Amino acid sequence: MQMDENTPLAISVENVSKKFRLGTFGEHHRLTEAISDGFKALLSGNFKTLTGDTREFWALENISFKVLKGEVVGIIGHNGAGKSTLLKILSRIVTPTKGRIGVRGRIGSLLEVGTGFHPELTGRENIYLNGAILGMKRSEIRNRFDQIVEFAEVGQFLDTPVKRYSNGMIVRLGFSVAAHMEPDVLIIDEVLSVGDQSFQDRCMGKATELGNQGRAILVVSHNLAAISNICCRALLMDHGSIVLDGPPKQVIEHYLKGMQVDTGKVVWEPATAPASSQIRLHSIGVRNVHSLTSNNQVDIDQPIAIEIEYEVLCEGAINTVQLHLKDENGVFVLSSANAPSMNLAIDQTYGKPLPLGFYRAECVLPANFLNDSRYVLNLFLGPEIGKPTIQCHNVLAFRVLDTGAMRKEYLGSWYGPAIRPRLAWSTCSIR
Amino acid sequence: MDACREIVYFGQPDPMGLKQLKEAWNSRELLLSFFQRDLLIRYRQVLIGVLWVLIQPTLGTLIFLLLFYFMGANRNPHLNTREIWHDASVILVGMLLWQLVNNSLRDATGSLVNHQHVITKIYFPRMLLPLASLLCALFDLAVGGILLFPVSAWLGQSFHWATSWAALLAIVWLVVFCFGAILWLSSLNAQYRDIGYVLPFVMQLGMFLSPVVYGLERIENSLSRFWQVIYCANPVASCIGLARWGVLGSPMPPVLGLMLAAIITFLLVASGLVWFQRSNQWMADRI
């Protein structure tokens, strides 16, 4: 669709800021606590404790931009840059602390696929329910019902409860309903990254089609390739502000350049370290197993050690450590934890109450396993795996350097795969 | 087409909370979807299905009827079947209306919390969730009122046509009262889960403070005029009294009590609307 100065506005975001209080509300979930805190404040004369302490942070700071009708705008940025908060404000889920937002026409927001699906209801019933939640009228759903079913490829399971569906089917059905809602403004959060490749391609196609029909689309994704394919404009966010606004190619380049700040080790000051009530992170570093110092460039043909040092603040705390590894395309490569059944070695501290003091957890990735790429680590600590109390995203980045150990026979590019492990191959004559 | 549609800004001022009513009305189809879903789920994988709606008030009435007689609460030692049916009708009216209050408050209080994954992912008038619970409770009342009450009233030969409009008025009034109450309860529970824990006890107390299993006559006999008015200031007590007066010719609640109850209902709904509108702004952050 052609854009000029006469193209009407679709979205207008004006000086929007959003403040969150850290922790305070998690701790105030019970009325009795609020009351007892109120009494404490009365007695001590210190009302600051009532209105929340100083632990506030601005998830968004003074954001302004406009989107024209027919524009497909991508939003990129690190985790925690404020992208999701922005989408939530645009979808009216969250109210901004300051500023205002205006939209022309009907908004459809897709922050999650299949919101409101009920497992006990059949596919057919869920299409109507989910459609209604997304803001479609019954008559609209009825008219598009066949298209929705066809796009989702669930025809023969229409009268089966959704609880018996596979994950893939649920995702397909959810996206399909949303894709047929035909809003004037569509807001999508990272949902294009679900489903198998062919389904993803169809989703991309659908998004482009909606843009061509003159709808404004805002999409958040870590899939930079997708952003540059379907968007005509991109916004780069960092620490709650918009840093760059322009053609996707330019913005993505800038973003990737900013990612190159690699350090082989991160050491935190106690005051600012990620911490829970029981554990405080001290440092995380990466090195080749045989080298003594951390290095953000490690050799591919040697095992790679990731060291996490933390302090136990509370006698008898129980702690587990979990790592996520992503490659430079944002592909989730692996997840690993120190639980016994996931561990090649033995971790004596696992599940045991720990005395006060400093601890170092070390995870060794095998040699000739990762590709020559840049990897980013997410770190999770907590009393139980899957329920982390400390989460650090993109905490450390390192580059794996190709030393040629696996290139005696082939000198071309290994570009593409997330890992390139050395595996056992053998061939024998069978006839 | 575009010229006629202007940019609309979110969060237009709504000090009385009335715009949210209009918004909810505009999404009435979603309300029906939630209502339909709640009904479907309730009777999925249930053998006798909708019969449960009848069994609950029937058994409840039976239990309290027996209690009634064993406690020597009847005035007449020579009971005939007609009188027993009349007493059953009196209790049934109380049970059905109480069920409306109890079920709607119980289900609506948890409704926002139970849907927090939806509330934090998409926007729709959140008022629809507690309203759907209210509709479900109203459905129970409708089934019981249409299938059970006529039977017992006919067998008791005590149905009063002329004043039966009062029962409808009482139901509408009670729905309005429940609406005000669930606006408060559901949004408070979203922030303080204690509401959900305390509610069952309050409801139990409320059942005995309202003429559910006994008639207003007992109050007339045991309370002074002043306390009768105070007793009927409870909208539930007034409504049940009014409904019984309408269809069964039981004594009418004191007019002063009815007026007090009406004022209380109005205040509850008005403040509920204002509060719910306020709480909407932090709902997704704090739920």
C-alpha cells in the first residue's frame, strides 16, 4: 500500500510512560498484611512504607510515535527493553502512568495464541469463545468459520474437546481464529515463532496480506529475518525508550552492532547484583576448560566451562542452577540444569540446604558441539528447577571460534545449524 | 469511510463508572459466550446434567422442612398436606432466592482471579466475567422457579396471582443488589485473595440473618418494630420477604425497611461501579 502525507493515522502514542513497583505488590497480596503494614506505618509515622519503597522502575519512558494506516511496524530490542509493556498498553490491558494513546478503529491484539481456550470445550465451541474474546461478533465468526477451520487444519477434530488436541493443533487453531478477526489495528507479540516451519510461513503470509489490506500492524519479534521481511518500518527499543525508528534493515543493523559488547565475565557489585532473599549472584564467566581466565572467545575444539558464582545469604538455602543458551539468530539452542538426572557429573549441593558462604557452579559444554557462532546465556537460580527466583536474560555473550578441528575435509560454510556436534558415524557392508 | 472515524483515545474520564456499563452492553455477545461456556463446562462429564439444578434446592428445602418440624417450629399440631406444601413453598422461595445470591457471589468473587491469564493477555470489559457468574446463578433460579415452585405452590393451593408481580420485582432487585456486591467482591479479590476465603463464612452468617429457612413471621414475633426495620434493611431479607408476600401471601416486610434496603442497594451499586472503574486501571498489574 502506498503511503503519503494524506494516509490517515492508525495509532498515536503520545508521551507514554509506565512505572512499575518492584515486589511491593507481590508482598501485599493479603489484606491482613496491608492492614498490619498500615498499622506499622501509623505507629512509626513513616508512611513511605505504605506507598511502596523506592524500588520502582520505569518500564517505559516518554514514548511517542505514530503509525499510519497500512504500515507494518516491527519492534525489536533486548529482553526487558519494554516491548511487551508497550504492546500491553497499546492493547489496553495495562494503563500508562503518564501520556495517552489513541487508535482509529477496532484493535485486535494477539499477545498469546488461543487466549481463553477452555480444555473441556470442543474445537468448534472454542472458536466461538476465542473469537468473542478477541472482539469478533458471532455473525462474523459464523461467516468465517469454514476459513478458520481450513487454515487451522483441524477439520476432523472439530467436535473433540481441545484437551485432547496436540500442542501444534491448539496453536494452529488459536492463530487461525486471530488471523480472521480483521481488525483495523493488529498487535502481535512474538507469536509468529510458534508452530512448524510451513505454518510459520503461512502466518507470515497472512500478516503481509493484512498489511496490504490497509490495516496497521505492530509486531514484536526476536526473529529479525521475519521483521525485515514483513515490516516496512522498525522501532528499536532499549531501556524503555525508542532508540531508533526507521527502515527495518537499518534498525536491525544498528541493533546487532549494539549486541557486540561481549565480555567473558560479568561480576556484580553486591548492591546491584541480581538476588533473591536467599541467594545473591556474584559472577558468571565463560572460558575454555583448560584456560585459567575468562574469555569471550572460546575455541570450538575444547570443552567450554561456564562458571556461576553466588553467595548464600540465608543459612540452609536450597538452590538449583539452570542455563539457557541462544544463538545469534535468537534460536534457543539448549537448556541445562544441575539436577541429578540431567547431570553427567554429580553435584553435591543439589537439593541440599547450603551453609552460608560463596559457591561456584560449573557447567561444561563438550568440545566440538556448538557451531562457530555467537551465543547468549540466560541464567536461572532458585530453590526448584522451573521456578526460578533469580532470572538473568542475555547475561553473557560469547563467541565460539572455529579452529578448523572439524574442517579437515570440508572448508565451506557451516552457517545455519545451531549446533554442529561431532557424532558417531559408521558404515558397514550389509549384503 | 476513514473520515467518519476519528482517533479515539483510551481511558476517557468516567468518574461515575457509567461508561463501562455502556461498554459492557456493547460486548454483550461476549457475555453470552462466557455464560454459555460456564454452563457447558458445568454439565460436561456430568451424568444427570441439568437435573442438579433441581436437586439442590429440592434437597435443601426438604432438609430445612424436616428441621422446621423437628424443632417444633410449626404452630399447628394437626398438620395437613396442604399446609406442609405451603411451608415447603415458603422455604423453597427462600432457597431459590438465596441460591441466586450465594451462587453469584461465590462464583463471581473468584471470576477475575480465575481468568488472570486472560486478563493479562487481552482487553475486554472485565465486568463481563463476574456478570457471567451472575447470569449462571440467574439461570439456576429460572429453572428452579419455573419447574419447582409452581408444583409446590399448586399443591399448597396458596399461589396469589394478583400480587405475583412483587416476586418479579424482588428478583430484579436482588439481581441489582448482587451486581453491586460482585463489582466490589471480584475486584477486591483480585488484589486481596482473603476475600475469597472469608466469603463462605459471611455467606453462612448471611443465610441465617435473612429469612431463608424461616418466614418473616418469626421476626415479627421476636423482634421489636425498630429491629424489624433494621433486619429488613438487609436487601436480601427484604427481597425474600417481598417475593413471599407476592406469591404466597406471607406478611409484608415493613415499608421503612424496604426503603432502607433500596437505599443500601443503590449505594452499593453506585459505589461498586466507581470502584470497579478505578480498579480496572491497575487490574492487570496487580492481579
